[in-house]
Amino acid sequence: MNDLILSNINNHVLTITINRFDKQNALLNEMYLSLVDLFDQAERDENIRVVVIQGNDSCFSAGNDLNDFLKSTDSLAARGGYQFIQKLGQFNKPLIAAVAGNAVGIGTTLLLHCDMAIAATNAKFMLPFAQLGLCPEAASSYLLPKLVGRIKAFELLVLGDKFDATTAESLGLINRVVPPEELIEAAQLLAQRLVQIPPKALQMSRELIANGCQQAVSDIMYEEIIEFEKLLDTPESKAILQHLAK
């Protein structure tokens, strides 16, 4: 495990901290693989009942590190990012996100796979896929319309405008908004509330809520990644990404 992804277990809660703050927690391939390992651990360990994923009180994640993304010669399906979103789609324990500052791309779409999420007042969400010459990922083309309706999902995914925590709450993307200095503690308190629920009741409730769309999510993730890879090879997308990566 590298120090770009930190973790600890306390009172049945696995807390995962993205720890690349000098780069706005932009995610590298190795970071995605570390996240997959931790989610695997959480599934295997019966002592872990809830997982919290967080940055700090000023940064969640700026999404993929573009330089790392562009230099890879592997197919998208073989990269850590795709392995991570697959794991998110099939994960079987309650997952809470604590979001502050920038939540861009995967920093927002992963919330569609969380069971609960809290955001700080300084959180800014953005889904700039089309603006990068790309298409949605992490089954967001399926899950976001189910959450907010087709018309609003089109606006968020195609226009890609930034939106704040209050808007995210009104859309149902997060549960509540707190001051930045209260974010990390609020997520832990919420996790402890879940831990107090009888474990079998918690697990079965989570499964019944989530299981109905798991196969659809897996299939759509694969369809998205195929189209994403085609678009990534277009001159328009290459030019945009190379410019931004400078």
C-alpha cells in the first residue's frame, strides 16, 4: 500500500483517505489499484461493517491525473480506474463519502455508488466528460438519470457545469451539507450510527436496496468504457487532454 492512499480500521469502520493533496487528490493508476485492494479487504473482513472514503476538509478528488492517464499504453479495461469502478458497482457493504473542495469526474460519479454522502459547504462538483471530448463513466449514464431525471442528467453530463453542495443535496446526490471543519467528524458519526444497527439487518437492507441494478450497472460500465476508449482516440479529445495536462 502506498502513502497516497491511507487507511485505518476503528470500531468496525474502514476509513480510506485519498492523500495526494499537492495534486488535488488527482488519481493515479497505482492509487486506483490500492483502492481496489482496500475494498477487497473490506469485503473479506467480517469485522468491517462500513467503509468511509474521504480526502480532507478542503479536497476530495480532482478526478483522473491526466498525465498518468495519457501516458498509459494499456487498454482502459485493463487499467486501475476501470477495476475500481467495477469494484464500486459490485461492492456489498455500506459506503459513505465525505466530500470537500473539488469533486471532479470520478470524484462525483463514485457518489452514485455510495449509500450515503456528506459534503462540506466548500464542495464543488463537476462532470466534464463531454467537455473533454469523452463520454460518461462509472455507469453514470444510467445511474444519474435514475436519480435526477433524464433532462437534468443530460445537463450535468453534457454541459458539465460546476455545481455546489446545496445543489448536490437538492438533486439527492448527497444527504446533507456541513461546515468544512465538521465534515470528517460528521462522516465518522454517521458511520457509527450504521455500526449500531444489527449487522445482519444492516447488510440485508443494503443488499435489497442495491442489488436490483447491479447487473445493469456492470453491463453499462462495460458499454461506457468501450465508447470512452473510442472517443479517447479522437483528435479532438487528444488535443483537449494534452493541453490540460501541460
